[in-house]
Amino acid sequence: MAEQQSDNNNLISCRVCGVIMVKIAKDICPKCFKAEEELFAKIKNFLRANPGASISQVAEYCDCTEDAVHAFIKSGRLERVGLRRIAHQCELCNTTIYEGVMCADCKKKLKDQVKQLRSMNPQQN
């Protein structure tokens, strides 16, 4: 009976299609994983041929949502394969940037805020 309960603790739904499955390593079923990897390859190839393309251009060419492209940017997968020049919005101010998730101004403001908070409470550094 205890084994059956531990198996139930590993049951999850695929984050894409919702199918119930046993979680082994991923939160996505094999069918959706394959489709996601194919989309990633298509996006990667398009960006290699069209550096600096916007998210909307990538989504249109690759026949996917802008959210799907943005998810690959946010996860860092595109940067890890050497693709850094894709036009997207800063997470904080929506300025167009080409790498990372924040523009230089927002990074500086965030660092300044952290410094200010640390100086207000020096014993916690």
C-alpha cells in the first residue's frame, strides 16, 4: 500500500497538454517535449540566419506564439546556444533589449536599491 501512495505522489499533469503522467525528470510529456524541442530548433535556426529579429518576426516565421519565443528567451536557452541578439522587452520597463531580461538602466537601478537597503541594515551583509 505504501508503494502505491508514493507512485501517486509522482503523478503530475504535463505543463503543455495536461495529460496525467508519472514525473521522472521533466514536467512535460514525451510528445510535448518533442514538439518543444522541434520548435526550439526552428527558432534557433531562424535566429542564426536573422540576428536581431524581433519576437514577433520569430513567432510569425516559426508559426508559434510570441509567448513561446519569450519563454525560450527568459529561460536562457537561446543565450546558452550562442544566440544573444533577439529584440525583446525589458521585464521592468519594456524598453527594447537584445540580451538578458533587464535593460542596463533597470539593472543599475536595481543594484542601487540593493546597495541602499544594505546600507540601511549593515549587520545583515
